[in-house]
Amino acid sequence: MYLGAQRVRSTGGEEGVNIFGYSHRGSTDIDWRAPDIHRIADRTPGRLMFTITQVAAAGNAVLSYLDVAVADDVPARTVVQLLNAAMLARPREAPRPVAWSYGPMALGFYVTPSRRERADTELSELKAELALAVATAVTQQQATAPLQIRPPGPLRIFRHRGAAGERYVLDSDSRTFLQQTFPAIPLPASMTVTHENKAAFTQFVGASLEAEVVQVLTRIPLAQLDPLAGAVILDPNSGGEVWRSAGR
């Protein structure tokens, strides 16, 4: 299966993301244990399964793209899990286009030089569009129920205050969502910050302690978590918000 998301600009200046999916079911000339994304995209894309078009394909300029290759028999839920995990494993300092693999999935990403300063955002947006296509169009092809690929709200973290400091804990629904979406990433039970450590962090690091808490508890950098779900820290007694990320 070859899936692609392309951000394109029409000759009239309209921008959007076009999605396509190709099937290789029945094909025997590709090693799906270690697929070659360039060979599949350039030479053997397969048989067209679906397209999702935001901008009519006629003389468009491609501003960025995300290509994915994975075996047709991999369940759609697993495809989304692999896709999310692959975002954390991609090479950071690499030329464009860049190709990498995560397990049985191969990926390729390109962004035009004029947009490279927002490459991380571009990749996150393309990944989100592609994951949505997997959750709908690919599940339909596999005759399975559509997936919920985002939680209904931001991931929730409770801050419990004590005499010695503060203890942060993911709520059960948020933990379940992360475990189902990123099954290979172990999650800590909680994070404790003493008053002394909080003061030192604020003085010497100067960054957001809450963002650090979110990253420790979810094992995902906030910049990558925001497009997926975002996060909010709550007081367990009042239910009031202590802090909210920019994502949701």
C-alpha cells in the first residue's frame, strides 16, 4: 500500500492538501518487510484505491509531500500507530527529501526550500491529514469500522499539591489513548516536582515547567503533541485549569 499527502498550490494561488492511496494487494515484487519508498513512489505505485482532493489537480506546484509505504494487510489502526511513532523517529538533521523507516513502514518527506523554516509544522499537518485518510478511506477498503485517531479533547494531567511539592498524573482516558496510539512507548506512572526543584528549574532553565511535565508523562515533545491532541493540566479538587498548551 502506497499512501501520499501533498500540499499543492494551484496556478490561481489556492492551497490545499491532496491525498491518495494505492493498493499492492496480490503483488509479489516488493519486500514489505523493508519497503523502498523511493522505488514504490517512482516506479511501482500500485493500483489506485482512493483520492481525497482539496485542490483540483491541474498544473499544481507541490510545496511539500509525505509518502508512506506499508503492506496492505497491516490493519488501519496499526498503520496509524506506526505513522505516529515514525514521526518521533525521523532524522532531524538530514537533507530534503528525507527517507526513513519505522518497523515495516517506509516514509519519505519533502518540503520546498521556501517553506523549510516550517518543516516540522508542515510534516505534522501532512501526517494529520494522512492519518485521517487512513482512519476513514483505508478502514473502508479493509471493511473495518472507522478509527478515532484523536481524543475528543486535550490530554488531561492532574496536578496534586502536597507539603513537599507537586505530583502530576495522566488521567486514565488520556493514558489509554496514548498506549493505544503509541504502544511501543512506555509511560511513567507519575512525575513529582519538589518545591526546590521547581524553583531551580524556573531560575536556571527559564522554560515552561508545565511543558516539561507534559513531555515526561507522554514521552512526546510538545511541538509534536500539539497537532495530535494538545494537553491541559488540571487541579483535581476544583477541576480548574492550571495550564493549557497551544494545541487544543
